[in-house]
Amino acid sequence: MFKIDPAANRIKPLEVKRFTDLGFTERKHLQEWLENYPQALSPGEGDELLIIQKEFDGFDDTRERLDLLAIDKDGNLVIIENKLDDSGRDVVWQALKYASYCANLKKQQVVEIFQRYLNQKAQVESAEPANAEKILLEFLQADDLQSVQLNTLKSQRLILVAAHYRKEVTNTVLWLSQFGVICQCFKVTPYQAGAELFLNVEQIIPTPEAEDFMIGMMAKEAEEKSASHEQLNSHRLRLAFWEQALDAFSHSSCSLYNNISPNKDHWLSAGSGLSAMVFNLIFSKNEVRVEFYMSRSQAEANQFAFDRLESQKTHIETKFGAALTWQPLPNRKACRIVFAKPVNGYDKANWPEMIQWLVEHMVRLEQALSGPLEKIKQDLKTTDLNKEPVQDGE
């Protein structure tokens, strides 16, 4: 840091000092400065902090006390630990302990803690104490306490303040950020120029430039973990559902799935005697369905089979016993014929009824299509569409 001399048009370096060399202490000085000017720890817009207690020792079964307790604009409690010239090795562990203690504080307890703090300040200043709830609502821009989200689960933040950070501290803070623990490190450096003293407060972890990126990455990771958990749960449900469904099919008149194994997909396919044209069972969160799916690599072959079946639509639907949904899927190679039922598929209590429905309607679909498919099989033999084209390298 430099001091500018406008008259001489020169800069002069300021002398870096240690807090202890200047006679400053953690409790009487650094803590006092930050208590009365928390904006020093709010580098960006919307980062304002409201100090609600200092030397807080309201933890059950322990005499430990944290330096400063604050609240941010989102209603999160912020634990601030000050360490002067050296962070020490255990500052992160100390802050984490305090965060865990504070995590249990209910909304009304936070208000009471703040009110005690205001009462203490008023006593020192011989003034009338301010109303904690009113100040909190103004700070959070809320109409009433009931509507405020205050100290919610896993929302506690950590702020560490020191002139020098040991590597084990910075490494631990960066590691914690991967798990969504918001921890900021501020480096405070005193300077001297003659009789004048200066203090530089600089956020070093995360850097202000990287903070939005890190928050975005944490949100993305949380979303991915949630999606991965959802997918894993879906896989388990599907496997269990197909095990029960296949057992039911093995005791039915439908032999299509006798040699099919359960899997984690949302469908089970069984051959029809025509290459790449299959009977599908579909199990999803919102519906179950039976379908005949035509998916040869030659779109013309799929369309040929679909057109032949659709020309017998009235006969097929009469034999099936209900109107089917006919999907030529013009923007894709595949075509299909579908019959579906809306369900709450992930409620296991519904599974017996859903499985019974699948068995009944697959039996009916197979019977309705068996005659027409046999004729299509013969027709395909007399066309150039009967064989799948050979792929390069085969």
C-alpha cells in the first residue's frame, strides 16, 4: 500500500506493522472496530451485516464464547472469529463449533440475544435500549417476524479475520466450500505513515471475483447430487416394480416376457417375431402403458408396418376393446401404437393394480395384433424392406 503525495507527484510505501507491535489487542481493538463498522466485512452490495451480539456465551454446557455474532440480509447467522496477527491452527474448528451451537437457535431466541446486546449497549451509553425486533424487521425488510426466514437449517456462515493465515486453515476453508459451508477469510493488515495508522481489510477466500462463480458451482453440484439421488431412487423402484410385474406375467396367458429379466429402465421390451418391432411395457411416475413399437433403422419399413396396421384400425381396436393411440411419429424413424393409464407410479400401494392392468392390456394388445402382424411378416418378405441394411464395418 502506498501513500500519494500530490504536490511532489510521487507515491511512498506505507510501513507494514503487526498489531501486537502497535499495542493493539484482539478484544479491545479489532473486535471493537468490526463491531462498530461491520461494513468492513461486507465487500459487495447486499452483503450488509447486522451485529447482534459480541462475546456471546449463551451455549449450553460450555463456557466458550464467540467473538461476534451477526445476521445477514437473508436471515442467516454469521459467526465472526478474530485472530489478530496469526490465525492459529484451530480457528476453523473453533468457528465450526460455534456454528453448530448457533444452528439450534430458534427465531425468538435470536431476537432475545439481540435484545440483550442492545440492552448492554444502552446501559453503557446511559440511553434507552432500542427494540430488537423492530431493528431486525427493518434490516430484513420484513413486515412481521412470523414471515421471516431466520437461522434456517444449514444456513450458518463463517467469517474469519486475521493478518496471516496458516496453510492448514486456508486448505480446510477451501475444502469446506465443496460441501456448501460458506466461509470467508478476511486478511487485515495495519500500516503506519508517521503518526498516522491505516487498516486494510481484504477478502482473500473466496476472492470477490470468484465468489459468484463458487456459489454457482455449489448450487450446480447440489442440483446434480439431487438429480443423481432421484435417478438412483428411480432405478431401485423400477427394478422392484419389474420383478413383481414379471412374476405376474409368468402366471398369465401372456408368454412374451418369459425370458425377460428385470432392469432399471422405465420399459421392458419383448419380441414380436418382426425384427426391431417390439411389445413394450412402460412404467413411469405418472403413467403405465402398453405399446407396439416399430423402430427399424429403415423408416420406410416402420411406416409400411404402421400403415398396414392402421388400415385395420377398426378391427384391431374392436378386438382390443378400446380406442388406441396411433402415433406415426413423422419426425422420427419409429412409429408406435399405444394404450396408457394415468397413475401415481411411485406409490407402491398402487403397484398391484398397475401390474394387473399391464398384464390384462398386454394380453389384449398381443391378441389384437397377432393376426395382422403375421400377415405383415409375409408381406415384408416380398419387399425390399424385409432385411435391415448392413452397417459399415459389419
